[in-house]
Amino acid sequence: MSKSESLKSGILGGLCLMSLSLWSLSSFAQQEGWEMPRTSWGDPVIQGSWTNSTTVPLQRPAEMGTKEFYTQAEVREILNRQLNTEYAETEAGTAADVHYQFDDYGMNKTADTITANLRTSIIFDPPNGRLPEPTEGALAKLAEYTVWRNEHQWESAKTRGLSERCLIWGQEGPPMLPLGYNSTYQFMQTEDYVILELEMIHDVRIIPLDGGDPMDNSLPQWMGNSRGHWEGDTLVVETTNFSGRTFANGMRGVNLSSNTHVVERFTRVSDEQISYEFTISDPSVWKQSWSGTYPFMSIDGPMFEYACHEGNYGIENILSGKRREELDAIEAARQ
């Protein structure tokens, strides 16, 4: 059996064993008979190394309507298909192989801990599992941005996207959404703060647990300003006061701002799992709020040091290629 076949067999076998516990849950309820671990000051322990890597999409395929959950058989079939196609090893000597050899760089998803569940989408509200309808103002901004980008995206590094410049990814949140890779987190906590470190771009969210208003005494930030408090055994984090530099999910060109309000809920439900639920509202972007949920799964730490060089090389190649194209056009016009 090859290394790739062994990985696929292992992950599918592990997922099948989980079917009696995790997959049987329609929601992420606390494990029966399990006792919540607590800090010396009495709060639930959420610190540790976690992942939100998943094959569940943010939005449900439109043709599925309001079907919120798959059957266990459907999930097995979907995972088997994905592991044999989307996450297969790249063919030696191809362009894809030159860009990323998944196994060599630890990016083969079959080697990940996957947050398996029966959901057809992360979004559960609206009931169709899809992003709500955007406002007319948001659509106008999107159209304006599209025109601007077509005219100016090749001018300099500053006109390229923030993720390409290795500054921030939209999925870093809040709300925090799974990425294609590096979906690893280190949670730390004290009596007064919760600290969430993300592997991607190695950003850190330092969240005071004073229950204060996130709009008070704070500068606008790319990831907004967060304040947390405990409601029983659930950590509730509210975030607003975004800087207007980061894009709304599914609406590149439409930025999050002080109008955006995100509420996140973290609930430890077993030794291996944290239930994560979020609601995001911004009346200037969407006609209604929308909510999603997925589990964080425990993994062995620590995280690797993050580095982002491919995007930087890409910028150099993109801009130098465009300058060459412009020079060629000038030369052609002179002839």
C-alpha cells in the first residue's frame, strides 16, 4: 500500500469509527457523562491546540435547499470521492506538482485531523445554508471595486490583495472560518484574557474578559475589536469596530466596518471538541444577519512557525510581467 493509500485508509477508518459519536449528533451537544475541565479560578478550560480543518463548505449547494444534514452513508461517499480526487497526490512533472507537492509539504488533507460532521454547510441560518441577499449599497460598492480593480490592480504591490501581500486572510475572522491549509489554532487563557493565535499569518487575537463594549476606547482594527464574557460554560465574544480594510465574506470589494457586529460562542463539549457558533450582522452589507457553526477538534501542538513567501514572489512576478507587457506594447506602437 502506498503512503497516500495508507493515509486515505487511515482517515476513512477513523471517520467511520467516529460515526457512533460525533456524526450521530445533529448539534454539538456536551458528551454524556463527561466532566468539564476547569481552571484554578473556575472557568472552563479551552486552552490548547485546535483545528477547524473541514470538508464542509461555508455555503450549502443551492440545489440542496434546506437539507441541513447528510446521512452517514452520504458523508462517507463524499469524503471518499474528495480524498481520491481533490486531495490526491500531484502528478510528478506537472505544473501543479511544481507549485505544491502535497505530501512533501504536509498539505495533503488526508493527513489532517478533520472536523467531521453531518452538516451540509457551515451556515445554518438562513435556513437555505447560504449567505443572505446583499444590499443595493453593497452591490454598488462591489461593482465600483470591480471597475477599479480592472484598471489599477497591476500598478504596484499596494494595489494587490492583502492576502497576496501576506498581511491578512479574510477567513481569519472574526468569524473564524476554515482555510484550505494551516487551519491550526493555539488557544490560551488567563482569568482576565483569552488569547487566540492563528497559524495562518500568525495573527493573535487578545480578548479581554471584562464584558465591555468593543466600541469603547479602541482604534479600528483589521480584525475588529473584541470583548468577551462567560455565560455559564460558554465563552461569548463580541466584535465590532473593523477598520474597513478587510473584505466581507463572499463580498470581495465590500469591506467590514464599524457597522459590522460579530458574536462568537465557544463551548467545550468533550476532551476533543469545542463547539463554535457565530452570528454576523451588517445592515450595510446584508439584508439580514447570518449564522454558522462547526467544531474545533483537539490536535497535538505546538504550531509550526508560519512563513508566507509564495505570495511575495508572486507579486514580483506579476508586476514585472505587467511592466514587460507594457514595454512590449510601447515597442510595438513605435514600429
